[in-house]
Amino acid sequence: MASQYRKFLVRLPHGLHERIAEASCRYRRSMNAEIVARLEHSLTGITGAAESSIEPAFFSHIEAVLRSGLSADEDALVQRFRRLSPRQQTALVELLSG
């Protein structure tokens, strides 16, 4: 089962470590499980409007330039594709290529 996971080192701002520890105690899970659960929840629940609030600086400008030639339907399709998991993206590409 360990091969399904990847180790990733992250630096946490002061105080965040303690907040994660408190939350993990409250929900009776490890800090790792708490972090994974919260990341999964936040990334799964992101909608178009909420996603723009976490975009890096200049992201919207770069995206606008790259997508300037797309129709509204093509743009919507790209946005929906990006919200799929990597496995779903691969399956969709294979289906369309078939």
C-alpha cells in the first residue's frame, strides 16, 4: 500500500503546525491524514469563482493569452477537463482518440 503514496516535504508557516495538530486530535486522525483530507476537500470543492481567488499572480493574464483563440464552448471544455482527476483525463483522451 505504501507504493500508492508519495512523500512530500512542505514548510509550514508559524502556528499552522499547531493548528493542524489540534484539528487532527479533534478528529482523531494523524496529522498526515488531516492534511490529506483537507487538501482533498479543498481541491475537490473548488468552483470556478473560488479557484480564481487562489490563482498565482499573472495566472489569469497568461491563461487569457493562451485561450484567446478558443470559442466559449472550447474554453468551457478546457476548464471542465482541468477539474478531472489525472485518471479521468487519461480515460477521456483515450475515449476521444479511439
